[in-house]
Amino acid sequence: MTPVSLGMPAAPQPVLSPRRKTRQIRVGSVGVGSESPVSVQSMTTTPTTDINATLQQIAELNAAGCDIVRVACPSQDDADALPIIAMKSPIPVIADIHFQPKYVYAAIDAGCAAVRVNPGNIRQFDDQVKEISQAAKDAGVSIRIGVNAGSLDKRIMDKYGRATPEALVESAVWEASLFEEHDFHDFKISVKHNDPVTMVRAYQLLAERGDWPLHLGVTEAGPAFQGTIKSATAFGALLSQGIGDTIRVSLSAPPVEEVKVGNQILQSLGLRPRKLEIVSCPSCGRAQVDVYKLADEVTAGLEGLTVPLRVAVMGCVVNGPGEAREADLGVASGNGKGQIFVRGEVVRTVPEDQIVETLLAEANRMADEMADELAAGEDGGAAAGSPVVSVG
């Protein structure tokens, strides 16, 4: 069988800066650190005690491209549910622990891949680091030291007056030193803040202090639109400097949306292979078709397509032909018709009312060709994903 070139880059995509060198740890089956790809995390919103609902949401997150999932463990009933969730989850599970140190040990015993601890609000946490380190080491479980602006240790707040970047970093470095004092090094650190500028500066300072893997997050980022902008701004600033080994986009929205945004951020920075991408123009007075309607219909029609295909939906003769030619599949529209491009060549011209159906047919044909290549072992795997409209 002759391989079909779909125009996707064979080599890794260029990045803005090399990854910052860190120590390497594991969260279950997922490597975390500069020797591994940046991973995407999210957190379940179901009560952990509702095991079936939690596992169903984890399955949805996994299908959306989530690498690691965190579940809340505020009570003994939640801790009791962890063994089944950890065993049946298709991706590594992190137990999220606050206030009660006994749940750290329960999560380790339950078989969770990692435990997130918040030193600022766990009672007498520093006194138990030795025991926690030993338990985690014996079980092969990693730790995330999660410092949050909203729950800094009182001693740190008394010193700085508020959650400054320096305050967040001092707290994190102190806790890291306690674990290292007990010869435990399998941990990553986060220093989250709701303000992207404060958060970025905190991570920059922390990156200068040690080689720990870093988990990025803008905490309480807000509703979907605002939270996406804040997270993309902060993550883009740090990842473009090579800082960051895992990310979690915190949105007041279903967690699957967090995963979609997180994956798109990584794809946009060349840190994750691109999947289905729809490039569409923003429209202007030159447009001779309804670009918004075209882009929406193409996006809806290609939802669920799993191949790394770039589709350009363009509405005028200025940028349209060039963008359509550069994409794997594209249309340059105008004067009531559309030129259909496949891998840089015009294959046909169709009336405006046939543009969408023609694009969808070509996209599915190309997807079938790629599926045949994959089945024949002539190409790499294509991860599942939903179409993303990238407004150009």
C-alpha cells in the first residue's frame, strides 16, 4: 500500500524554549519532569463517595485527553472510596488532601498514584513529614506539595502580609526541604495564585531555586471565558520559557472543558502533537460568505474526527487561497462559490451551498486514508480529540 501524505509534520514541532531541566518522578504510569511530555490534569467534580459517578467522569476526562486526575478526599467516606476508584480508573489518580493528615496515609494505602498535600492547612503537617515520606517511599507514591495563595501558613502570612510571589516560594521551598531532609525526592511543587502576573513570577522564582518538577495552575481562574484567558496567558508565559511539567486549567465549568483548553494550550505551543484544527478567518467587510456559519457547521460536522488534520475555512480572496493552500484541507470562498483545496491543490470549485458537505466528505475521506495507514503500521497513532476552532 502506498503511504498517503497528509501534510502533517513528521518531525517534532518547534518550541519557543527548551524545557527547564528537572528531576524525574512518576505519577503512576505517567512520567513527570523534563524527560517526559507536559501532562494535562483535571479534577473530578462528583462526590468521591459516589464511586460510579466519579469513575464515569474520569472516563470522560480520559476520552478528552486527560493524563492524570485528582479526586477530593475531605472525609473518611471519601477515603473509603479511594481503593476502588484508584483500581478502576484508566488514568492515574491523585488524592487531594486538606486539613486531616490521616487521609494522606489512607490515600497511600488505597493505591493512589500520588497525593496532593496543602501544607498551609494540614494540621501539624511539618511534624509528620518524616512519616509521610516513609509511607510514600515504601508504596512508590509521589507527592505534590500544593501551595495556594488562599491557604498559606499563618507564619508566612504574618511575615509578608499577603500572598506575594516571595511568600508562595518561601513556603514551597521550606516544605521541599523537609521532604528532602528525610531523603524523599519524588515530589513536584505548585505555587498557585488567582492573579496570572503573581503566579508567573512565583513560578519563575521557584524555578531558580531547585530542579523540582512544577505543576502549573492559576487557582480560581473563573468562568470558562475568563479562566481560559487567564490560564492561557500564564501558562503561555511560563511554558514558552520551558517552565512547567504538568498543567491544570481551573475553570468554573465541566472538567472536560478544562482538559480541552489545556490540550489546546499545549498544542498551540508545540508541546503536544496537533490534532484536528480548524483555521477560520474572523470575517470582515471583504467577506462574501457567512464565515461564522461555515466555521460552525464544519466544526460540528467534524466533531469526533480523531486524525491530526488542519482544515481552513476562509471567506475572501485576500488571505483565503494562501491559508487554504497551506492547510491539509481548505476552502477559499467568494462570489457565491468555494475553491476546495486538498494538500495545496485545487480539486474542485463548488457552489456556496455545497461547501460544507464537500469539506466534510473530503475530511472523512482523508481520515479513512489515515486510518488505513495506521492499520497497516505505516504511521504513528493519532490521539482522540474534538475539533478546535482557531480564529485567525
